[in-house]
Amino acid sequence: MIYFNCDYNEGAHLRVLEALARTNLEQTEGYGTDPYCERAREVIRQKCGAPSADVHFLVGGTQANLTVIGAALRPHQGVLAARTAHINVHETGAVEAVGHKVLALPGKAGKLAASQVEEYYKAHVSDEAFEHMVQPGMVYLSHPTELGTLYTLEELEEMAKVCRSCGLFLYIDGARLGYGLAAAGNDVSMSDLARLCDAFYIGGTKEGALFGEALVITNPLLKKDFRYILKQKGGMLAKGRLLGVQFLALLEGDLYLEISRHADELAERLREAFRQKGFPFLVESHTNQVFPILPDAALEQLGKKYVYSYQERMDSSHSAVRFCTSWATEPEAVEELCREIGALPPSVVA
């Protein structure tokens, strides 16, 4: 079987493994206080144009999300997110487990609009029974979203403006950030995120690292005592240098964007194959996730050789599914799949 169901099936990029092997027997301080983590922090600050940002390294995205949200919110507060958001759908109630409700709003192609956030906040504060309801304290976005779509710079600027006027933290999940930065039409940079967000993270687990996410905090209110909270939530890795070494390998040069662009370009090749066969899409995106709507017969045929992930049922005979490329996807595998999409007989396409 050839796997297109997610972007973390493989281990790590060879240059990451080489860096880990090269430094393997060095002795350093633990818990992220080593020279590799310090150098990685400086590289990230430079790329973000944020010399005063705090940078912390965590093992995974769910851990990063629950730690940041738990640190930012008071006990009576919740976090606004799209219904499709990772924290609402695919984190087993991790945010709720640390005591904060996810306040899910309907999104459009996976995205929240600033106007939705403003409307929700105003409705809350104007309700006579406001103190009987969970108070919104943060907005959670993903860039790219769970549906592979991207926020424009204008949309993020509008969201940041609303969040500041309403006193809400703005936090961005960047599990697939590189695929967004490298995507055609993207106009958002790391420096934009550092300028507009209170915190965001740079994904490594889905972007060529064995594991790890780099959290960037710019708001001083979130910086205070964060390492205490990181330790309390189990996020302070004893062998912390393993994270710093990986992010140095990915970010010190152009590797992060190079491998992200590779995945995006292969995903676009898949989109074109589905498009040429006449299949519609659940959403249009330019990142590494492709969401065609296919007849059951076509899914059965392709499923004999290729692994994809199920998204949602569209009607009695069609479903939206996800084909996902990654930094490690072989072009030959994509070309083989494209040929088989093109060769689907009329009997399974209708």
C-alpha cells in the first residue's frame, strides 16, 4: 500500500537525522538550556523579526495547544475556534481536560472571520446573564487550517485588531506552517505572525522532524512563568537538545521551506489529476492537503492500492476524502496515483 492519509508517516529528513547522529554523544545541559536550543531560538527570532520573543520547544501539537491555552486563560474562560479546529475535533478533549471549554463557531472552509469573533464577544458582554456563561478569552486559528486553506494577511490583521479591541489572546496553531508559507498565493510570513499573534508555533512533527514544535511567544503576559507551566504539563523534555538540534537543521538554512514546497507542488499535481477527471473538491487549497469528492466505486478502486483518510459523506454515493502529501512523498508515487486516477473507467467515475 502507498500511504497518502497523513503527513507524518515517515521518520525524519536525512539532514535532521545526520544532525542528531553528529551530536549524539555530546554532553549538554538538559531541559532546553543547551547551546543548540539557544542557537535555534536565535534563528527563530531572526526569522520572525522578533528579537524579544520567547521560544520554547515542545514534543507535539496537542501538548503545545493545551499548554498555551491552559497558561493563557483564567478558570472561567474558554477559547473560540472553528468547528473543524484541531482542538475541537482531534485532541480527545485535551483543552477541556485542563479546564477550558472550546467555544466552537461555524467556519467557512475551515476559517473563522474577525466579524464572527467580534459578534460573539459583543453578544456575550451584552447578555444580562453573562457571568453564568463561559467567557471568551482567546481565539485559536490554524494556518493552514484543518482543510488546508490559508488566511490572508488582511484577514489576520482584521482578526488581530478585533482580538485586541476585545481583550482576547490570538494564538495560531502552525502544525503545517511550512506548507502554508511555501504555498502559491500565500502572503503571510513568520514575521507577520509574530507581529499579529500573542503566540504561535512552528510545526516540526509534520515538517521533517522526528518530533517537535517550536512555540513563539510575543505577549509578555504569556511569557511570565511559562517554563513552570511547561514543566507542570509534562512538556519540559529532559533531553531538550534533541529538539533544538532538529529545528536548527530545519531552519538555519532553507530546508524547511524547500521540503514544504516539495509537498505543495506534489499536492497540486494530484489536484490537477482529480480536476482533469472531473471530480469536484470539498474546498480549494494550495497546500499539501487535497480534498476531492469521489464516488464510492472510485474510492473502492483507489483504496486497493492507496491509503487516504475519510473526511465526510456528501450524499448516498459520494464522499469527501483527504489525500495528503508530505516532505518525504516520492514524486514517482504521486505520478503513479495520477495515472490510476486518469485510468478510472467511466463505470466508477459517474
